[in-house]
Amino acid sequence: MRHHATGCYYARTPNELLCRRISRTLVGMPISIAELIRDPELSLRLRAGHGQSLNARIEWAAATEMAVPKPFLTGGELVLTTGMRLRSVRACRNFVRSVAEAGSHGIGFGSGFTHEHIPEALLDEARRAELPVIEVPVRIPFALIAKKVANANAAEKVEQVEAQYRRRERFVELLLSDGGLEAMLAALGRETGAHVAVSVNGELISGSLEIEDPKIESWDALPIALGPAGQATLHASRPRTDDELINTSRTLVGLHLAQDARRRRDERVQAGQVLDDLIAGRLEADVVVPRLESIGLQSSGTYRMLVVTGTGPRRTDLAAMPLPSSLHGSVATVLDDRLTVLLDIHDVTPQRAAEALVAATRAAGIPAKVGIGGPYPGTAALRWSWFEALDALNRLERDRVIGEAPRLSIASLILGASNAPIAELAEELLGPLEVHDKEHGTSLVETLDAFLANSGASNDVATALGTHRNTVRYRIDQIAKITGLDPRITADAVQLSLARTARRLTER
């Protein structure tokens, strides 16, 4: 459709002008439930609602498992849920009323998790409230719907920019094409005779300043209004022509980057809701992995949480700040006004990642500190990395900005609180081993007990188990991979030993 708009830009015949007007009408249309239902990629099914309620603009998509989500909604959103806490008629009715009172425009119910089908009580209440309800198949992640909504609304805002800068519409089209910012800057360079580049928070994101061109006399660093995402600069060499076009392009680049920032904030806030549910223990065991995968994590991966907390009046702007280039592949969320980066242990080291985050926050004008949590698999156990990162922040000395606390162990929890969730932590550490033994007929738990009882002496462990020491080594590698804790490391061995002790005590 956008190709049609581009093709009609220089239209002169009546048919071509009509094509251009139609294209202008269609491009950037606000997203609605009716539009989502028509999307073949989503396979959504309308279960309640009719008329104009299906055409109301959806501002954003909010995933929640709260029984009464109204305090966390802003109105105009599509509320996505699997109904984890909606197990009674009363709960279903209260949920719908809460969503309707918040001014939301509909409910997307994920079937196949807690409920095979949408509860009739929820549908009945939704019809009374004239609130549309769509059924989301189990194979469709909520993140895909949220992305559709965010992208549609972002496209609409860009069309408003095009109306204001009509004589430079070709630049807007380039900015929105597959070439994006690179294509626009290339065209800007050709038309002005300048070399151009863009940096955000002191880091180049497009173009280069290291150019061997004897014609270059100097560089101008032109600030770009970027808002909460930080500081951006358009770098343009001299000599050049058409400074007006350079200044117009600054505005377009700023709007483009600001849209990216808003979309980034929305996506991180939604991912943060998943993290919040995980940390609070609100996720049932069978939905933990799908929910984590919906924000980009893998159950086979091992991650650390780096929690960034800002200070000063702009601390909430961390939510929109772009990650340093060294962390572009990492998942980022926002929780309690903190930016949380989930770092794959095979990527950059946590210390270097923390240093890059501190440098980025300083460049953005947001003083911040970083707490580093320990590595855990992409399962329910990952939440302990959050507590470790917070512990690291609490332990920071006044003149330090990066901290990495020792792993939270059952022993430290016992000492720290009388109501410590000892059994829960033991379950999260040992449950995956027990499941593996049951499903694959292995003896990992038995091997762990023998390994701990014999202080890690492979020959003694092999003798105790009646197997070869190479088999012992293989099993220990499996234990380390599954739990994220290596019994050959003293601190991890203590953690596992305490978990086994807690397990035995709580099974009595």
C-alpha cells in the first residue's frame, strides 16, 4: 500500500490523483479490533461485540493476569489475558467490569492455557458492558498482537509528519522504507553534497565521522530534539548546500527516533509485566516458559538480570533509552521505573555490559547505577537474579555505580527473613532435575547427592554409584546446564547442598 502512495506522488492525471488520495486515506489508519480480526496472521475470532465498538482506535495492548486490572490501565487499550486468575463466575464478571470501567476498548482472551475456551460468564458480562472480546489461539503470542498495535499507531503518527513537511515527503518515504535511516541519510548527502551521520547518547547509529575526503573543511554537530530517550546529534560536513533541508531532516530524524523511543518504552513496559508476574510468583509452572518466550527469552538459555536504577527527575526516562550497541540483542524490560536488561551469558561479560549501560545513561543525562544478578536458566528460577541485582544495588558504596552481589542462597534467606520461601527456592533449583530424571530415566539427583557427599571426588562418586567416572563428569555437566549451578564451584555446591537439605526437610 505504501508503494502505491509513493508511486502516485508525482501524479498528474485524474486517475493518478485519485490513487494518491486513496493511498493517503489508507496509509497510517488507526488500528482497531475490526482490523486485527481481518489480519490473517493472527487468526483471531470475535466472541462478543458489534457495531462501532469494533472500530474504536486501540491505543496499545496490555497483557495482564490481574483479577482487577483497572488501577494499571489507562484507557483505550486492548487487554490481553489467559484468565489465569479467573476461575469463578464472580472473578470473570469483576474482571470485565474492571476493564470496562478503565475505558479499555476490548479483551483478547488467550485460550488453551488456563481455559480451553473463554468462560461463558466472561462473555455474558462483556455483552452487558458492550465490550468486544476476541479469542486468541494458543499459538499466537500476545507480543505479536502488541507489536501490530504499536506499529500501526507509529505509522499513523508518521503520516502526520508527512503532512507538515509535504515538500520533503520523499525523505519521509525513504525513512519508512526498508532502507530506513540509512537510506534517508544517503539521499540527504546526495542532495546537499555533505557527509552526514547520526549519533544517540554519544554513540553513532548511522553513518561515519572517519571519512577520508580532502574536500571536508569541518563538521557541524547539530542537536536533535529527542525527548526522554536522551541526546541525539546530526553530524553534517562542510562545505554543503541547502541548510534548510539539513534542518528539516533534523526534525524528521528526531521524530523517527522519538517514535522508536515510544515504541521501545511500550514494549518494555509490557515485557515488564511478564517479569513482574514471574518475580511475584503469579505464573503457573506450565505457563512460565511460554510467557518468557513471548518476550524473547529461551528456556534453553541462561541469563543474568542487570537492573539499572536512575536518580534525579529524569529517572523514569530510562524506559525509553536505547541500549548500547553491544547489548542490542538483549531483552530489556521496565519494572518499578527500573530498566532491566536480561543478558545472555554467552554475550558480553556482565561487567562490560554494566559499564556500557552506565556510559549510555550518563550520555543521556540520567545518573544511574547498575546491579548485576547471577546467571539462571530461562525458567521460574530466573527471578532470583532480580533479587540478587537489587541486593547488589543495596550493597553499593556511595562512590560506586556498579555492583554484583553474591548469589542469594537459602542460607542467606533463612538469616534474612523468618518467612523465607525455602521450599519454593528448593523447588525452582531442583525441580528441573527431578523432571529430567522422570522423563529421561536419568539419575541426576542421585548423582548430585553422591557428588556432594564425596566432596566432588569423581572416583569416589563413580564407586558409590557403580558407574564410570566419565559418566559422572557427563552427569555433572548436565546438572550445571539444567540448573545454572555448577556443583564443582564451591558457592554453587553450597547452594545445591542447601537446596537438597531443604527438599528433604519439606518432604517429611
